[in-house]
Amino acid sequence: MLYLPQDDPEIAALVAQEESRIEHTLNLIAAESHSPRSIMEALGSIFNTKTIEGYPGKRFHAGCAFADQVEDLAIERAKKLFGAEYANVQPHSGTSANLAVYFSVLKPGDPILSMSLPHGGHLSHGHRASITSKCFNFSHYTVDGQTELIDYDEVQELAEKIRPKMIVAGASSYPRLIDYGKMSRIARSVSAYLCADMAHIAGLVAGGVIPSPVPHCDFVTFTCYKTMLGGRGGVILSRAEYGKKVNSAVFPGCQGTSPVNVLAAKAVIFKLAMSPEFANIQKKTLENAKLLAAELSALGFRIVSGGTDNHQVLVDVSSKGHDGGAAEKAMEAASLIANRNVTPRDAATPGKTSGVRLGTSGVSVRGMGGAEMTRIAGWIDRALANSGNEAVLGQIAGEVKAMTLRFPVYA
């Protein structure tokens, strides 16, 4: 940075502190990872200044020749990467993408069936705190009380009872694969659209290490950070027949101009995601998640659903007498960055979080493997067992820092 320290030393100092924090802690937040430097450069590029209301070749402002090429590249690469017929890369976020999909083919008040938030769903899947619930009539399916897996028979029964116009398949804290073929058959049986929200798992899908929802769905939404490793922002993939409706729902329906620098970052990560290096990171992410789940289970923690098929490990810390919020704070004091999370068992007690959601994308990008997962599991166990002991938490933080020096984010 050449100019920020001159123009605003306070912000420049905070940027430097944040970079140091990232380098010397372990990012186990499932909704985050570490982006390549090229993504940072695209986000900080001159395209940040351009206004582009509309779509390539049909803008409401002049001077868009190069911005149009950026968006066209992002669109074509997204379609190629995921085998999609249509792509809109303008949504500001995953929530914006979901809202646009709903409005593209539905009317306000139409019924939608999606996953309950305590059971793994997302706020934008019709939670009462989200604007989506104020626009559409949501009902929710859950996971089985014993297996903590999606009960597809229940989904079918609810679909037949509710007759939703759309079914949403996707989650923010569901560590297992979703059977999109089954969800598609259920949707077709009641003449509903099927939308998959793969915000968390898009990188795993792009890397070819888990099945893709694209062949089975009318719409697929995702974000470009998390396992995708890119900058922020959402994307909508759809069948070609819905393309015009999706475009109209995004602009002018749900938002105005999109930041071209963010579109450029999306184009960059779609290109990088076609590389063997990207696929190897995704493979390692899966392996590390399974190892971390197994190590924590061996230490006496209850793993929600008994394991994982993706990058997430949802740990019921109450199984060892801990509270999710307190566990998050203890881990952060030990330089282990994660987030408290509800588990399916919390559905009966709103406001309670008995879980901690872990993700292995960030540590996998750094090149960590099995030996490191064993150490991380041990640190988590020690940190929670000594949540009120600053000396022990500080000692763990020192051990974590020593390991991060061997696996730098930005060498």
C-alpha cells in the first residue's frame, strides 16, 4: 500500500493488524477461506470506479466497453466451470441471489419449501428474521431426529401437503451431501421449481470432488468466497429458459449497479478454479474435514450427523458440557477462529447455540494435512477444557502461531 498510509494512517494500521491476525491464527470458519493475491488486486483495481447499470451491450451509462468484457468473461467462465446453460454474475451476495431467484418466477406470497435454519438452513431460506419471509410464504423441512440427515420422505409429504411453487435445497450448516436427484423428483411431483443454494460448497463442486446440483435444478445460487476462495458476491446459474427472468429480477428488480471490480474478481476465480491446483485444494479440504471430525470424535465430542461429507464439521460442544458461545470465545483466545452455531437439537430452545461450526478450507489452502488436523483437534479440546484459564489459552495461541509460521497464507 503506497497511498493509504498517507491518507489515513488509522485505517492503514488496521489493515496491517488484520493481515497479521490472519497470518498468525487458524481460520476454521466454514464461511471463510483465503483468497489468492490476484483476487485482491482485481478487487482493488480501477474498475472499482465504474457504474454499469444494465447488462453488457445494454448499459444505462457510457464508457462500459471494458467493463462489458469483464462481465462477459465472468459469465462465460461461470457457465463453463459449472456446466450451466445461463449465468448472472451481478448479485451483491448470496442472499441477493436467492431473493432474485424467488422473484424471477414467483409472486409475493407464493409458497416455498426450504430447510429449517436450526436444522442447517440459511436466513435467506425464509427465516422469520429475513426479508425473504416477508415476501413469500415459507414452510420448512427438518433433519431426522436420530440420524440428523435430511428426511426425504418428510420433504415429499410436506411438498404434497403444501404444494410449494419452489423447493430450496441447500444449507449453511449441513455437513452431509444433498441428494439433488431425489429433491428434483420431489419438486417435479408437485410441479415446483427446484433451487439449490450451494454457497458453502461451490468450490468443492467446481473442483469436482462432490456431486453438482446443476444438472438437477432450475436454479443454482452460490457465493464466490467460502470454498470458492474468491472475492465476495453472489452468482445465479439457471436453465436458459429462465435467463431473461433472472436478469430482470436482479436488475432492475432487486438491485442497481454492480461493482465491476467484484465482477473482475469473480472472473479471476472462475479461471483459477479450472486448474489442477484448485482441485487439489478441494480434495485436501474434504480429507481434512473427515480427519478433523474423526479426531474430535475420538476426544469425546459429539459430531452432528456422525461425520461429514463436505468441508464442515458441526460439533455439539454440549456433549462435553460446553456452550457454543463460550466455546467460540475460548477458541479465539487460543487463536483458533470459528463460530458458534445452532445444532438440530437447539430447534426446541430458540436462542441457544450448543454447537461450533468448523470448516477446513482455510487451513487446507495453507497446505495443512493430517498431522495438523490432529494438533488442531487437540488444541480445541484443551481450549474448551481451560476456557477460563488465560495462561493455558495463551500457551495454545503460542503453539498455534508457531505452526502458522510454517504454513503462511501469503508467503
